[in-house]
Amino acid sequence: MGREWPLVAFTVLGQAAVGIYVCAGTPLFLGAGSAGAEGRGRLTFIFAVLGLTAAASTLSLFHLHHPARAFRVLTNLGQSWLSREILFEIGFIGITALLGVCEGRRVGSEAFLKALFVLGGLAGVLFLFSMSRLYMLAAVPAWNRAWTPLSFLLTSLSLGALTAASIGGRWSGKPHPGGPLVALAFVFVSIEFAASLLATPVFGLIGHMPSPSLRPRAPARHWIHRFRLFVLAMGLGLLLVVVTTQQGSAGHSLGPNGFLAMALALVLVGQISDRFLFYGLLVPPGR
Amino acid sequence: MVTQYAFFFDAASCTGCKACQIACKDRNDLEPGLLWRRVYEVAGGTWEKRGEAWLPAVAAYNVSMACNHCQKPLCAMACPVKAIGKRDDGLVLIETTRCIGCRYCEWACPYTAIRFNATSNTVSKCHFCFEALDRGEPPACVTACPGRALDFGDLDELRKKYGEIRQIFPLPDPSQAEPALVIRPHPDAARAAGRGAEVANWEEV
């Protein structure tokens, strides 16, 4: 389980980048009055997304035993979901970088920037989709379930909405987090908590029958599952405080931004522990 | 001309001596811990009361398994750098100088045939002793089996000779990868799942 840390980092950071792109970028590029959005705010947002994807890509190389040979990684696009995932990742990074260049140098009209933003979002969604399909292997029944795309999507949306709600306000020049984004983050994290409780493979309340396999069974790491639910519940609690108090005076020394940052940290810890649990479902045979 | 080489395994004749496993290790000079052919010990069952008597109702047999050089090789389909290919005679071979060591093929193989070689830092697997085969000699595992529980040949010929069965417990659904494999089941195999049988030697395989 622990040896897959580069993939844990890659998937969580990559999914967070797509989520932030969609949740924080939409108000900046497509929202009402977005044309007048601060150029610096847009650039900060683009640098944040590029930073996350660059970190994800760099860390993913640590799981390769011959990274110098990875230049051929796009040669099996016709069959391999891993090749496709990397193609869409490159597309997502490339379009986001182009968006940054156009925004920074003020090249292209607002309509062109909007179209480029939508195109980048599409590449991001395809990146997430191919990442999910990659793990839906017939040989690994615990991964070959609707849970895999659902959990990846929820990771992306939860982290994206929470980041957009907690620090995205600064990018758009607003002093306080946006109410709809906080509410959206609350909804996503709630769905994630309920889905995890019910449908996490092996550990969820909805059980599944193991099929004949030449792989050893995964050890029952219930404590990780329980820890994950606990931190998600804590994050939800903090989000609830923000949702119910942000309209008036916060009444807390931390204020809404502080609570949101804490909620983001807790949900992030939940995602990381869930991902370790996910990779732990596959026990490699032999040594 | 052979279009698809395949293995035949007779579970009823296998005693679990593991001569095939050791012959493979010896022929290919595999490091400790690396097995291209494994012998799974399947065991399960309990006592059953029939009338006034208590009788053992057990399932116990062995399954010798290597790469099945599948007709639909999921490992090759998963490999992002096309390091795994299929020859005209059906053998699925790894080009280790292309392998990036991502181990995705290891996840994709339903038979866990792909094994990581820590010396070369690439994946590895049974190559059907293709060099011996090209010289007209049999694979090492087939030669070593004292009970003649293993055989090899063209898949169509093996099917004519031994039948069409290609799955027994605990092998996965063969429709996933279409393995080039023919099996003669052990009499206990049909009852194994119902008797709660499990692989008893996970640490070894």
C-alpha cells in the first residue's frame, strides 16, 4: 500500500487541479462580469492549477522504475488507458499554459479566452475519465466498479469547490468566500461522506461477493476507512459552521476563511487516506 | 504451423511437487522470490454428518499456473509503451529494454503471471522457453513434471486431445483474456468454491 505513494500524490493532486480549474475558473472566465476580472487574479489561478499539475506529473515519475524510457508513453493510445490518461493530462496542462500566456500577454479576445478555458476544462474532464478507466480492470474486481469514477470525481469536486471557496475569493478580488461555492463544497463533501460510508469497496456498508482470483485478499484496514470518515465528518462540521454563519458576523476568532482552510485541510487528509485505502485493495502476489 | 501455443494442465495428476516451478526458476536463473510458474495449493472443507456418520467433505488439489499467452493479452493492451507483444505463434513476450517499470500490466493480468524483477527493474514473466521451443525442445516445466500433468502444443490440437475446459477454481473468468490453456479438472474442483476452499500457500506464490 505504502509503495504506491507517488500514485496517491499524482491522483489526488491531478484531480484537485481539475476540480480547482472547474470550480474556481468558471466564475473567473465565464461568470457574470468575468470580463472585468482582475488579470492578476486569473494568472494566480492559472499558476495554481499549473503548479498542482506540475507537482502531480513530477511525483508520478517516482513510480516508474525506468523514467528515462517514458518518452514512448504515448505509443499505445489505441489500447492503453494509461497512454490516454497521459495524453489528456498533457492536453490539460498545455491548454492551461496557453491560457496563461494569452491572459498574461493580453493576446486574443475575451471570447477566445472563454473558448480556451472551456477547451481546457474538457481536457481536464477527459483526464479524469481516463484516470478512472485506467483502474477499472476486469482483473481487479475491487477497482472495476462505479465507485472508482465516482470517488475520483468527488475528490475533484470536493477539493476544487473547497479551494475555490477558501482562497478563490482572493483571485476574483472578493474579500470573503462566495456563498454558493461554500454551499457547493458542503454538498460535494456530504455526498462523498455518504458514498464512502455506503459504497467503499470491501469496507462500505454495501458488501460485495469476492470472485475467484489468483490474488491474495487485501488485509482489512478498517481503521483507515474509519479515520477517513471521521476527518470528512469534521470537515463537514466546519463547513456547516461557515454555511450557517457567513452571512452575518462570523462570531468566531478564525472567521469564515480560517474555518474553510481547516475544512480543506481535513478533506484533503480524508482524500489521501482514501487513496491509500484504494491502492491497498490490490495486493501484489509474490514478494 | 502453430498459430497459438498453449499449455495443458492436468489437475487430477498434479501432486504439488513443484518440480515445474523449480525447473522454470533453474532454466531462467530467476532470483529468490521471483516465480514465473507457481503451484497454488487449493484447500477447504469440513466434516459433514451423513446419517449417523461424520465424513470429511473436503476439496484439496493443486493448480500449476504460468503465463497463459492469452489470445486477448490484457497485459499488452495495458502497456503504454508497447513493450509487450504477441508473436505469430501466439507467444506473448516482453521487450524488457522498452519496459518503463510502471507495472500497469501486472495489475491488468488476471493470472498474476507478470512479476516484477527487482534486478532488471522491469516486469517479467514466463516466455514459454521460446529459445528452446525454437530449437524444437519443450519448455522446462513440461519436461520436469514427473506425473506428466503438464503438456504443451498448438491450442487447437490440445483442445482436440484434452477438451475445452480452461477454468477451475480459483482461476478467474476466462472470457477476460481468452487464455491459451486447457485444463483437466481435479474431481474436487467443482465442489471447491462451495466448500469454502482457498489458496493455502499465498506466501509462496
